[in-house]
Amino acid sequence: MNWSDIGDAMFGGLPDYAEILALVSNSVWAGAVLGLVGGLIGVFVMQRDMAFAVHGISELSFAGAAAALLVGVDVVTGSIVGSLIAAALIGVLGAKARDRNSIIGVLMPFGLGLGILFLSLYNGRSANRFSLLTGQIVSVQNAQLGWLIVICAFVLVALLLIWRPLTFDSLDPQSAAARGVPTVAVSLGFMLLLGLVVAVAVHIIGALLVMSLVVTPAAAAARITSGTIALPLLSAAFGLVSAVGGILLAVMGTLPVSPYITTLSFLVYLVCRIAGSRRGRVSRA
């Protein structure tokens, strides 16, 4: 491959950019919704030190989606079932950080192994198998977009309803329990909401790349602010920019959208990390 081929792969679609963009409008909306909700829930993922849990849930979600693909039922349903099972197991059995990491470490290879087994038994199109790992955001249909919006809206409303006790429990669980906050119920509820977000994210951007929209935006925002309002707003904005920006860049050529989303998400984190480090040096001077 020479530089001309690389240029065509990255920018070959520019002459027809407007027409192509109109065809993937559903993908843009899906990316925007997923980026916003993923960024918001990612704040609590970081506060509760559960980035590892996102990956663990995504592996069971992948297994559920692969099982659904094998038996010929709706893939999104299978993904949601797998995610909720993983989230419930982590929430119930992993009350302590050490136990949680152990449970996740057990679930991850188990879920990945099951998913690979189901895909090996599947005799359909190879593109369907690959999409479970890397997503299919450029082919989002109206029905899929509708379900995505409904699920994300439910997660957003539920998140807002438990925002204060969840924040209290995330930052100081001992004090929260002493003040009468139902920490077990709050933790389990949060895990189930996280499971729903991961399930739809797996279907859209793939099991391998979920963390780029659920963890990285919040990690980036935390490098430059700790405000109770600024942090979630910035995290949601970073998720939106990464998802929508990645799609808009991918439409220019023929490369998959996933590398664009993950690269943008990483660049946002890198810029925030540098900015946070410089601000820290200035404040100490």
C-alpha cells in the first residue's frame, strides 16, 4: 500500500461527502446519544473505580449477542440479557473492590470464551460476527436507533433520579451508609443502568471499544475539573465529540469508524492530561 492508497482510504469519499452523510444520519444520531449518556454514566464509573467492570460487562454482553446471533433472535436483546446478568453478578457479589475485581476477572474470559464458541458455530455472514467485536454504527436502522434512544432515555432519567445518593455513595460509601443511604440498592441499580448502556454500546461500537465512550471521556474530564456540574457536562461533551466527530471523519473515506472514535477519544484525554498537568504546575509555582 502506498501513500495514494492511504489517501484514498481516508479521503476518497470527499466528493460525495454530503450524499454519504445523508445516508448515515441515523449513525450520527446514535453516536450523539451514546456519547452523551456514556459520558455521563462514565463519571460514576471513574468515581467508583469501575473501569475494569465496563470491560467485564462488555464481554458477557458480547456472549449474549453472539448467542442471539447463533439461534436467530434479536442481537440487541441478547446483548442486553448478557449485560444485565454480568452487571447483577458484579453488583451482588462484588460489594468490595477486591471481590469485584476477582468476579470481573472470572467473568471476562468466561464471556469471551462463550462468545467465541457461539461465533464459531454460526454459519452466517462473517460481517455479522466481526460487527459484534467492532460495532456496526454506520448501518444503524430506524428501529435500532429507536431502541437506542428509548434505552438511553430510560438510563438518563433513572440516573438523574438517583444522582445525589449515587454521588454520595461513590465519593464516601462509609458516610453514605451511616447516613441511611441504601448503598446496596443504589450500587445494584447503578450496575444495571451501566449494563444497559454497555449493551447498546456493544451493538453500536463493539465489545472491544466500549471503554472509549464510557471510560475515556470521564477520565479526560477528571484531569481538568472536579466540579460537581462541570465534570459530568464536560464528560458528556467529550463523549459527544468523540462519537460524532469519529463518524464525520470516517464518512470521508472507506476506513472503519471505530479507529476514528477511539483515536479522537484518546486525543481528547491526552490534551486534557497535558492541560491538567500544566495547570497543576502553575498552581504550585
